[in-house]
Amino acid sequence: MKDDMTLTKRTCSTCCAFNPAPEGDDPACLNLTSIIEQYRMPKEFYREPLPDDWCDGHQTHEEDRAENVAIAAFWLKLSIAPRLGLPDGLSGPTGA
């Protein structure tokens, strides 16, 4: 059995929340995740994530879209118009 699934390396650079060119007070991670680096001393240093870092909250753009679609389907069952996740050209019921 052949499996054609392409695996995406899970790093910050492939995450939908990664901001590759933050300006001013913009974060590098839009989920506001910071990376903790431990040195030989007992103190820890927090820094912005770099492209090759990763975290447990990583989500690719495809996973983010799939999650939005699943949430939209849930809201549609409740007869509430979702703001995200609907395919182009499709609109849900209008919420009151």
C-alpha cells in the first residue's frame, strides 16, 4: 500500500501563527509563545521564537484551515453564521 501523504516539518517557520518579519511591538509568534532557554545557571531566559524552533501548539496552515472548517460546521448546526471556515462563495445562516 502506497502512502502519498506529505509530512511537513513542524517548526515555527511552517506554523500559521509565525510572523517572519515582526515590526515594532509585533510578536514573532501570533500565539504569543516564547521559547525558554536554560543556561548552566538556574535562571531561564525567554526569547521570541526563531524559524527552526517549535512548540506543542504548532499548527500548519492546512491544519488551521481544517480546524476552522470543523468549527464552522459546528456553528452551522446551531444555526449561527460562522466568521471563519466557510468555503468561498458559501454563507451560513445570519445570526440574530
